[in-house]
Amino acid sequence: MSLPMPDADSFARRLLAWFDVHGRHDLPWQHPRTAYRVWLSEVMLQQTQVAAVIPYFERFLGRFPDLRSLAAAPGEEVMRYWAGLGYYARARNLHAAARAVVERHGGEFPSDYAAVLALPGIGRSTAGAILAQAHGQRHAILDGNVKRVLARWAGIAGWPGETAVAEQLWACSERLLPATRLADYTQALMDLGASLCSARKPRCGDCPLAADCRAHLEGRTAELPGAKPKAKKKARPQREAWLIVASDAQGRWLLEQRPGAGIWGGLWCPPVVDLAEDWAAALYQRHGLRLAAVQTDTPIDHAFSHYDLRLHPLRGRLAEPAAAEALRESVPHAWHQPAELSAGVVALPAPIARYAERQAAPTDLLGQTALASVRRPRRRAAPKTPSPAS
DNA sequence: AATACGGGGGC
DNA sequence: GCCCCAGTATT
């Protein structure tokens, strides 16, 4: 640190003056700015953009208006209101934390930093953001937007994923904290990163910090913050599986609840069986069921961050009525109409919900679903459907 | 220190 | 297609 840190007080003053005029003052979690609402917004906003969060936030809050109602709700229902947002561990942690707050703090969201940090799903940045915004406490944050703003303004090079770089950024974030207006300051920093100080084309001409921003002064906004080092061209693995859509006499689908950890943890989904396996044997082993009149559908392609999944839907009727005693209970299961699924009766992975909606909806002459809300999945060229014969 | 975890949106 | 996005937990 050879260069002196420019005046921190001036940094906050300029940022707040900009925020008063150009910042966001109308976000749903700002009115009222209670700890519960801020907490919920911060968790939803982890790795998820504001525009995607807002409708989920409103819906969630409509069903769980306060912390106690969330703690009292069954986990199943919490997952339903989260389905489609992704990163489902966030919802499980949120629910567990609500129950922990009831147990440890009598239902009142704690205002002590260590107590907040101890709750599941809340890390260093989220704890600071909640307490700063809900109570005006003086804590630093460091989310993706703030990393960008500070790396540029202070000229901190290197990829923020590296510990040493992250520590510099945290130190910078703490050093710049003002003495007052912490709630607005925190929001202002995030707003600046989300608007003017964007990743691609920052609008430095309008930025209140440009006068002493090192990246701007040195023409390095494109290089800061540093990018993640190029991974060794590891082609994303492609996985394929059967999606067994078994219908009973009423047209209801068999659903399994997926294990808590891993992909789509805790969500409901028709049985998924690896393409290399014998799907009929797997279905019988798991549920004691056999299918007749099996037909395939266009594959469903879904991209995860670390692999691509292609699901081959296999639709069939139960070969005989499902005798209650024949249904194995080893795997949690349920029966639902496709129309119920698209109506959000259970928590489904987003691509499965779209598939159910297509199956339930009337189709027009082009064979496309008539519902405008349905988005067609991204599709690789000419997907091949293997033979379901086994 | 590295990896897992989802889905939407920009370009 | 590819990359990014208001991170945390786990290994």
C-alpha cells in the first residue's frame, strides 16, 4: 500500500448524494425495511438478479408475511414458493434459520452480528447487508457488485475468487464505511454496481466516483476486477437419462421426491433413470410398477453450471391398476395431474414444470402450446431419442 | 483452496 | 452459445 487511500468520507458523501437522486428507493424490501424482509431479499438475491427476485419476493411474503409464519410452515410448502429460483439449499437454509431464530431468539431476528452470522445460509456479506439495511449498523458487505466497484475504484487487481484479493477488497470495503446512513450507503454501493459500474460498459461519465477512480483514470475498467483464470478447456460433461412419466387411470403422474442434497434437492420430479440403466427394472424396483403403451417425447435439454443434462421423456400407462400394497414406500412419492403441476401444487424443477405445462395445455395448429407464458427450452440440433426397448 | 449449487438474462 | 449475476456450505 504505497498510495494513500483517498478520503473515505468524500467517497461516501459523493456516493450518497448520487444515491439520493439516482438510487433505487422503491424496491419491495425497502418498505418497510424490517430485518425479516431484508433477510429474505438478501437470500433471494444471492446469485440472482433483482428483476428475477421481485415477483418471487412478493409471492413468498404474501404466504409467509413474518418470520413465525415461515418457521411454522412445512418445508414442503417453503420449497413450493421457491421453486424456479434455483439454488434450493438457500430455501432449506432459510427455513432452518427461521426455526433457529424461534428457538434461539424467541422469534425475533437477532441484531447481533455473530448471532446473525451463525444462522444457516447467512455468510459474511449477507450478515452485514441485513444489519446495515435493517438497523443501520456499521458493517461492510462484499457482493459481486461491490467487488466490481471497489476493485475499480481502488485499483485492486487479480481475481476476487483468490483469497488474497478478496481480503484486500474486504479491507477496502470496511475502510470506506461512513459513520452514518449505513442503510442507504449499503444500498447505494449495490445500486452503483448494478447500474453505472456495470461489468461491460460502465458509464464513468455519470459516476460520482470517477474523479479518483483508479481504473477510470488509468483506462483499466475493462480489466478490473480481474477475470477467473481460464479453466483447462474441460468440455462440459453431457449426461442423459430417462424421465419416466407414469400415468394412472386418471391421468395422474407418478412423482418422486428427490434427495435433499444435490441437483434439485427436495423437489418433486418423475423418476429419473440413467440412460444406461434398465428403466423398467428400476421403476419396478423403486415403486413396484410396470408400464404399458410406452412412447417417447422430444428430449428435454437442461444446462447446469457443470454439466448438460438431456432427459428423454418416456410416457406410459400403468400396466395394471396400482394396488396400494404394491407401491413401495422406500422412495417418497405422490400422484398429480399435469395441470396441477403447472399450477404450482408441488415444487418442481423449472424444466419439468415447463414440460408438465406443455402436456397439460391445449396445443395450436403449430403444435406449440397456446399459453404465452411457456418458454420453449433451449435445444441442441436434432436431438435423438434412443429406443426405450430394454 | 477448490468445488457444488440453478435459472434467467444480456449480447 | 457464452458469460454474468446482491454467496454460502462443503470437502
